[in-house]
Amino acid sequence: MELIQKKIRAFIADQFLFGQHDESLSDDDSLIERGVIDSTGVLQLIGFLEEEFRVKVGDDEVIPQNLDSINRLAEFVQRKWELHDQQAATEHTSERGEEPLNAPCSIET
Amino acid sequence: MQALNQVFTFWHTLPPRTAFRGILELPPGHSMTVKMGSIRINSYWQLGFPESVASSTSTADRDQEYVERLGELLIDAARIRLRADVPVGAYLSGGLDSSLITAIVKRFTNSRLKTFSVAFEDPEYDESFYQRQVVSHLDTDHHEVRCTHNDIGRVFPDVIWHAEKPLLRNAAAPMFLLSRLVRESGFKVVLTGEGADELFGGYDIFKETKIRSFWGVQPDSKLRPLLLRRLYPYMQEIQNQPSSYLKMFFRIRPDELRSPLFSHLPRWDMTSRIGMFFSDEVKAEIKGCQPYKELEGELPAAYKSWDSFSRAQYLEAAYLLPGYILSSQGDRVAMAHAVEGRFPFLDYRVAEFASSLPPTLKMRGLDEKYLLKRFAATLLPADVLRRPKQPYRAPGVKSFVDPDNGQARFDYVDDLLSSDRLRQYGVFNPHAVQMLVSRLKEGRATSVRDGMAFTGVLSTQLLIHQFITNFTKRTDHGANSEENTCVYR
């Protein structure tokens, strides 16, 4: 979880704060209310999640409750992985555990 | 630094402040008397609106009376602005307002009317199709300046020289090229359609305010926010936005709904974020600045009694119009070539008539400039009235950098945005600006905010370069800047 948070924090600093470190931005702060991301930012954020963490973000998951703070983003990724693991366990019980944690997944929502 | 912070929030400084310390400007509608060493500043006119009324019913008869009254006022406002010992031309954007003024002028001039337009090579911004429609209907002697990206970037240093403040958009540059064309065509006076959108309710920000207020009544509604997509059909950023996010971007929290600046919060919040590019020193200096409070402190006492539509109109007409539209994008670049703009819609009688109208006669539902269009229908063909409204916009960052080859189009861009120069002038964070510039060169940063940040940084650097560090080298003060020494070309 910490690693996920760290990667998200680094992406936000690089992509939206142009390499600057905003000490006042906490992991629970709303990225929109703090003006960190603008209207194209949401789509960039989704692209980053899909590429970096190999999760697929469904249209109905694009809501502030899932994506609007560093912690929410990290928890969202974590949930997606857990869901993927559960599904994999159901479908291929014998193969469970052989896949790396960030293996490409095809979760459709 | 407070001035810079204001520009990077409102697009202009709040008068009497200017970009330069120790130099003040008169607020709009004010006069100054200097007598025996004493200075008196006096307000001679102020825009105002009637108190908000619960419901403003309009009847067909009364609407028709309003249409006739508007016609009389506007025709007279245009007529008296034709008084001149030189021929008077007209700017023609292809939209309703300038077309209407041109149509009125046609009625009162015996000589063949000359009209002038900006056209763009970049089809995304070009409106020449609509301009030709109007020209063919009104049969004017038409001239256009067709701007390429290079044309815009090339004159931008001159534009900043004349605007004397940082700019967040480069839309003033084509207007600079247009006034040059007017001057070269032997004209010194032009009528334009400025002011109609502010006074008669034409801008999308008024629709946005209406929708946001409507949504604010039922913040959990899923259908109300969908109306926001009807706004800004030309902005993909908004169209692609998930609905759940529109709510957050368009600021309808209870405290925001109560704010006297409600209508303009999304715009100003978005703009002020580009302050992230300021250097640490500048950030420290402006830390306690509260530009919203500064503006709120200036609002007239009656402001609170106006409806939300009128308040939005006031903020647009009392601030952006004089501070940016009529100044940086209007008078400054027109006067760069000694061209005088005249504005029939800003005749005080027209302005007072417009502000006395009930909001429903300005925008009926989401139909903008309702009353003005009713009058325009008597003079203009239906296809001009029906065309989708498009605000005047110019190609942005592509005028300075070419993403196709990843290079800046001009040496001055690379020079002023180099780490050394940014460090030397001290206003911006070199590392952050460099990241922005390389992304723009690669075509990877495309948001409106990134474009405004780039233009804001570049224009501020140009301002410092031309007025502070290299002031003595910049010697031209006249119309023929082409021939004179410029610091940057």
C-alpha cells in the first residue's frame, strides 16, 4: 500500500505540480478542490493507473470517491487487485499465487 | 507582486494598480482633476442593475416595445460614432454583434463601407466562412488578415510592449495584426461590436452561472449537471469529463453558492493555479494576498441585492471588459497602429437600457442575447442569427512552439524561458517552467491551464525584458514598429 501511495505521489508531483513538492498537500486532500488536477487531469490520472498498476478503470468507477485523493487512489488500486485475486482464485484455484501482483488483469466492471 | 498575483487570477490588475510599482491607472468611469498640486478622483458613471425581483414576467407586447427601444438607441449610438473627418470602417468577426453594427452602419453611410476581419490558417479557430456570409449579405468592401502561427508569435513581443502587462492568452496578437491592416488600408477609426456580450447576456459564463445555480438547488440531481455539457461544445476537455467530476469542477458547494463571486469562481480558481509556477521568493511574497477579498471590497453596496445573472454580468462588464477585452485586446493593440476603436454597444444609454432589462430578456432559458437577436432579425439573415456562438479565440501555444518538430518557433522564446533567464528575472521557478516547456514542445501538455501558464510566463518575461532590463534599447513608441528597433523580433 505504501509503495502504491509513493508511486501516485510521485506521479502527481511530476505530472501536475511540475516537479514541485507541495508540502501542504496531504494524502487525504481533494485533488480537485486543491486545484491540483484540472479537467484533463482526471483522464491523465486514469491513464496512469491503468498503465502503472495494470488495473482497468470502468466508466462507472470514475468518481471522486475512488480517485480524488492520494489515499483514495491507493485504496482503489488495492481493492482492484484484491478483486482480481479473488476472481483468479475462483477461476483458477490451482494457479493462484503464481501470478505476480501487478500482472495484467482484465477486470471488467 | 500583488499586481502579478491579480493578473494570474483575473487576467488583469485591479485598478488603480498596474503591473508597475508607483504607476497607477484610473478606474473605469472615473475622472481625475489635478489642480494646484491637489488630485481629485471622481466617479462619473457606474454600471448598476435593478434590485432582484422574484419573477419578471414579459408579455409579447412589452417585448416588442423593448425591441423597438433597443433599435432606436443602438442606431443612434452607431450613428453618432460615425461623426469623423476621416472615413470610418468596421471590424467584422462573423458573429452577431459586429455583423449587427455593420448592418446599421450600412444604412447610414453613403460611401461603400469597408470591413476588416481576422482569419486564421488554423481551421480550428477560423471564422472566415461566416465572415464571408455577412460580407456577401451586406455587400461591404472587405479586407482580412490571415494569421499563421508564426505571424502571431512574431508580433507577440510588440503586443506586450503595447499592453504593458502580462497576458495569459495571445488573442491580442491577431488584433494587433488587424489594426495594422486597418492602418495600411488608410483607415484610422473602426466601429466594433465590443460590449454586446457583457451587456446583453451573450457569454457562456452566464449560461454556466444559470446552470450552476439551478443545479445548486438540488445538488444531488443527476440530470441537472448534464446541462453543463451543452455549454462549451467546442471544448473537448469539458465534453470528455465524467459527470461526477463536473460537479467538483463547477463549484457548487453550499459556501460557493453563497459567495458573491459565485459565477466566476471556476474561472478564477483555475487561473490562479498557474501561480504554482512562481518562484519560491514570489510565492513567499504573495502568501498573504487575497485577490478575491480585494475585489469583493470594491463591489458596490447594491451588488448584494442583484440577482445572480446580473452579478455575473457586473463582474464581466466592470472587470474583464475594461481590464482585458477593451484594453490589452482592444485599445492597446489598436492604438499600436494609431487606430481608434468606437463601441456603439458601450454608449451609456445602451448600457443603461441593457442593465435595466429583466434577465429573461437577455437569456431566455439558455438562449443567449434574446432581445438583441430579436432586433438583429430585422437587419440580418437567419443563418447569421442561427450560427452557433463561438467566442473569439486565437491559436495558443502553437504560435510559440511547434510540436511537429519539438522546437520553439522563435529565439526569444528559448532565450526568455531558459533556466538562466528565468533565474535572472526571479519571478518563476526555472525547473517547473522547463518541465512545462518541454511537455508543450512534445505536444504532451494540452490543457487550457497549461497554455495559459505558458503564455503568462512568457509574457511576464517579455515585460521584464522590454521594460526593465532592456528598456533603453526599445526605442519605438509609434505606429511603425516594423521599421524601428525592437528588442525582439
